Amino acid sequence: MCRQYLAQLREQYDLIEREGYQVIAVAPSQASFIKQFLDSFGPYPFGIVGDPNKEAFKGVGTITQSRFKLFTKVALGMLTRKLKNVIPKDKQQAEFVKKSMTTQDVFIQGGTFIFDENGKLIWKHIDESPEKHARVRKILEVIKN
């Protein structure tokens, strides 16, 4: 789960809901791990459900980033200080992030999908890497049109 992206969605949730849409986050984790995430970073005004077998992720065409590429990107980002707060300052949050890095699939990338009231896909964005999530501004633009 990308905590920064979820935090952005949390901040804009009222605007999304006012347009008649719901947010449902899907994580490649067990429910028990999602609970630990919520205990550290929650609450959220929307549901976060688990997909530990990654069936939904595979079904919508998400990608898995190579370990080498992801580790290189993180290392370079930290060295150049372009990537900040990989490990949060809050002790509970830091412990959770470190545990995630060693026990969860941090290599599978996500996506953002917008469906109409009939379940028809009207827009999608597949994340290419951790920093390339759909922009919340773009999501708001799509749902307002």
C-alpha cells in the first residue's frame, strides 16, 4: 500500500464522495496486515480490502517492478534527497514500514480505476512505479466530467 497516495485520497475523499463515487483500496495483503497498517496510519473514510493472492492485481493488468530497479530507485532517491520519508519518523509507523519491506510484496504496483454506477470501467491508470500513481487532481477531473 502506498501510504502517501492513500493519504492524498483521504484528504480529497469528501470531494470524491460529493461527485457520487466511492473509494475502495485493494492491498496485496492479508486482513491482519491491513489492520496493522490502519493502526499505524489510519483511520481512513473508505474501505481497504485485502487481495493476498493478488488475483485482482493480476486481473486488471498491474505490473511487478523488478527488485533491482526498485531498490536502485529508492537508494538514488534517498542519496539525492528527492525521496524523503521512506521510513517515517513516528516509531510505530517506522516499525510497520520496515516490517512491510521484509514481509510484504512491495514490488507489485497498483492502479486506479473509475467505474460508473453500472460497473463499466470509464478510466484507469496503471502505476509504472511507486511514485507514478494517478494524480488525485486527474481523478477529480475525470469524475466531474
